[in-house]
Amino acid sequence: MKKTTWDRNMKLLELKNVSKSFGGLKAVNNVSLQIDPGEFVGIVGPNGSGKTTLFNLISGVFLPDSGQIIFESKDITRLPAFKRAPLGIGRTFQIPRPFNSATVRENIAVGVMFGTRSREVNVEQSMHLAEEIVERIGLGKHREKEAASLTPVEKKLMEIGRALAMKPKLLLMDEAMAGMHPNDIDNMVKFLKMMAETENIAIVAMVEHIMRAVVGMAEKVIVLDQGAKLVDAPTEEALKDPRVVEVYLGHPPEETHAAS
Ligand SMILES: Nc1ncnc2c1ncn2[C@@H]1O[C@H](COP(=O)(O)OP(=O)(O)O)[C@@H](O)[C@H]1O
Ligand SMILES: [Mg+2]
């Protein structure tokens, strides 16, 4: 592929003054941000701060009331969701939505078929590519099981696998690691970092109560509060910001310790 200065300077994703209301409630309020290719970004914010809505706007589940969404210099603001995935916008859902009666491998093959390779692969090739991913996410021994039989954590892993199978340029992870054991989170974080680097996937991961995972991986942290962007800074800087401590922890450090 042609590498010009323009290409290198191109932002992967840009949001310009994006807003979305539900009734009178501003779920996402005038948010602007940008994500570079291969960048790892942590999204932090209390419950109801608009994180999932932001992901829904980027992936096309909802259209914004105002503002603009640009992906690889292309205005995708009004593009339907099914046309965004093949461009390279992949995501996991806060509540996994597996095809329950399909096997783990088949579920992941669906990711291949609806992702950036949708025009290149047939079913057989998708199943083959899925096999490799099943192994890499550690579900090898469950590959021929029905998705319905997986534990909640295994379903989350499968969800991550399905998103990676899309071979996205941008991967939005909505509480993808919630409920996992800290050791499994550490392993997943390493794996994702490796994927981000080797496959040049920008990852925007939502992190609630697993600060460790953000610190370990994110180059940048974005904090949302009541739908508005409060902080957008390199991780170390963001973590020193008293507003982050207040919004993220929401209570003094002693209590935090007791509560975790
Ligand atoms: N489909 C919807 N209909 C109505 N209100 C919604 C909908 N989705 C989210 N909201 C509201 O928007 C706000 C932000 O929600 P959400 O984006 O889910 O926050 P987060 O993911 O940060 O917890 C909340 O007040 C929530 O109740
Ligand atoms: Mg949410």
C-alpha cells in the first residue's frame, strides 16, 4: 500500500461535537475526540456517563442528533451499522449476544464473514480462520461446544474473539473484561496489546474497576462524566488529574480499598 505523509498523518477516527439525547437526557454531550491508528485508549466513567452510547454512535447502532463522525477521512455520520463493520469498526457488546445454538468456532467464523474480509472469504475459509482465533483466545477445548453452554466469562472471551475475527482497524471493547479473574485480565491485556501492535488495531477499551488493565496498556485515557468529555490525556497525566480520581473512584481512597 502507498505510504504518503498524508497517510501517516491520517487520524483513524474523529468525532466532532457529537451529541445524542434520549428524551430530555443528554447521554452524549458535545463530545470531540480522535483515535490514531494502532493506538490503545482507555475509556473511563461512572455508570450512566455515556460510554456505551458513545460506542453505539461510533458503531452506528444510534445516529447522533448533531455532530460528525469521520473514519479514515470518510464521513460515516449517517452510515448504517452493517456498512461500518466492513470498513473496520469492530466491537464487543456489554452484554454478549452469541448465536446460542451455534458452536464457539461458528460464532467466531461469523465475525470473519462480517468483518473487513467479508468480500474475500467463503464459509469454509472463515471456519478455518476462526479455528486459529479460538486457540489464541484460549477457548480451544470448547471450540465445538454450543455457545449457550459457555460460562459468562467464556462468552466474553468468545465476544472478544468474534470482534478480533473481523480484523478491525478499530476495536471498541464494552466491558469486555468485566468479571474476569485479574490474572486472565493481565493475559488478555498482553494479548490485545500484541494484537494492537502486530495488526495495527486501535483499541478503545472501556474500563470499570479494573484500573490496572488501563494502566498496563493504554496510551491515552478519556474520561466521560454525564455524557461530556472531562479529560483526554496521556495515561500518566490522566491518572494524576484530581477530576479523574473524583469521577472514577467517586469516594476517598480508604473506602475504595474497603470496597474492592
Ligand atoms: N436506548 C436508550 N434509551 C434511553 N436512555 C438510554 C438508552 N441508552 C442509554 N440511555 C441513558 O443514557 C445514559 C448513558 O447511558 P450509557 O451510555 O449506557 O452509560 P454507561 O455505558 O457509561 O454506563 C444513561 O442515563 C442511560 O440511562
Ligand atoms: Mg455501559
